[in-house]
Amino acid sequence: MGYKPDYTRDDVTPKSLWLNRRQIFAGAAGLATASMMRPALAQELTPNTLEEITNYNNFYEFGTGKEDPAKYADALTIDPWSIEVGGLVDNPGTYSLADLTDGMTIEERIYRFRCVEAWSMVIPWNGFELNQLLEKVGVQSGAKYVAFETAYRPEEMPGVRFPVVEWPYVEGLRLDEAMHPLTIMATGIYGEPMPKQNGAPIRLVVPWKYGFKSIKSIVKINLVEEQPPTTWEKANAREYGFYSNVNPTVDHPRWSQATERVIGAGIFAQRQETLMFNGYDEVASLYEGMDLSKFF
Ligand code: MTE
């Protein structure tokens, strides 16, 4: 039997969102299943330019410099692309990207993107909800987490020669986080196919979590029972936890998370206050009863 989240689409109606003006003003992108929300969102969140979005990146497989991905990611072969889906699913297998995503709605989601390094952008993604993909492969009842893996191609990725993190890059979500309608698989930006430096051809976007949870160029998705290891937790568990929810009250051990530098705002612009869950208050119920200073 497939996994059933404890909310339905009716519980997350656009009405509850437009009634909450404060949340919209705060820039929470809301649940954009409602096309009526889009004009309001576009007004409140001004996306960064494509130039900014594609020239200030973290994709360590191509180097650790912010401009390295733009310089080197062109070498990545993205066609053909296949994704191996396994673990606790009804329909495991290696799917071509086209087969796996066939029939999935491509829509625009303008999301705030908050990096753990305390900078932020607003990005208009195209993609579909991860829950659509999970429903297609049939999540079995024992599954509690989703594990993701990035391609590892030393011949195409100059950065993997350096052991800055353990390769391949891996990430994970709890199943209810993965099923949440805000969680998307992005295949494009500004209506164009995903630029390689941003994780072509397909990447995860979880707007209430720090950017590093948004794993790029995904080749494996596994449904598992145990909490999967994640690249940054493996690299430094004291500094990076599994949850990595944007939280201005829990500082990174080496810097504050209370404010953020807005990319594109200019060097003299004031830093912006960081919002709990990056402003996406509707996910708070996922963490009820959890001590978020412990589960950071
Ligand atoms: N995915 C892979 N495979 N490798 C990476 O180095 N960096 C992460 C995340 N996904 C990373 C990755 C980090 S730290 C951030 S902030 C975002 O990608 C950056 O996404 P962007 O370059 O599209 O803004």
C-alpha cells in the first residue's frame, strides 16, 4: 500500500494562504498548486536574474569556487540520463528521465532559496512535486525516508579529484518532508531546461531547508527504512544535521543564521532577517514536538 500523508490537498487550500497576508508579505511562496496564487507570489518575490542564478553556485563536483560550476559544468553529459529507483518501492528499476517524469506537471514555483552560508536568492523553478514521482513508483509501507544520490563522473567532473566531501554527493529527506507539496523536483529555471551548473537535468528543491539539501544531477532515489547518511552530516555532523531546516534561532557553530545577504541587492544593501523555515510556515506542523536545536 502506498504511503498516505496525514494531510490532503484540501487541508492546504490557497484560501488559508491568501487569508494569511503576513505570510505572503514575508515572501512565503505558498502552495503554488493554485495558479491564482502565482500573480501575487510573483509580485511579492522578485526573482534574481538568470545571470545571478547561474554564476554564483555551489556544485563541488565542479570545484569549490562560486564560479567554478559555470566554468566547468558544461562537460556534464545530461542526455541520455537515467535514474535508478530502488528500495521499498513497488516499481523499482532504472528509468530514463523521460519515462520517469512522463505526465508530470511542469509548473513554475518562485521560491526563496537560503544557503547555509547565509546568502539568499529567489529562483523561479520549473518542475513537479516529488510526491508525484513517489506515487508513480509506489512507496511501500515500510519506507520512512528517501535517499538521493548525485552522478559521480570523474571524467566529467574535475572537482571529484579532491576529497572536499565524500563522493558521490548524497542527501535524504524524511518521507513526510518528501511528500509535502512544497518539495519539488526541478527540471528548469525561468522556463528553460535546467542549466548544468544548477543541477541539470533534475535536482531536488526543498525551500524551507538550507540550500545544500537541494541535491543536484540526481541518478539514484532509494526508499529506505533508516535515516540515510547525508554528505554534509558525514563531513561534519557537529555543523550540519540531517534536518537542516532554515532556523534563525539556531546558529551554525561558526556563524550566525539570524540574517542573510541577498544576492543581487548590492554590497551596501542591508542584510535581511532570516525567517523560520525560510518563511514557509506551513511546514511547521511536520516538526511539532521536536526540539529543533537538537534536530538541526
Ligand atoms: N548538489 C551536489 N551534487 N553537489 C553540491 O556541491 N551543493 C549544495 C546544493 N546541491 C551541491 C549540491 C549547496 S551547498 C547549495 S547552496 C545548492 O546546491 C546551490 O544550488 P545553486 O547553485 O543552484 O544555487
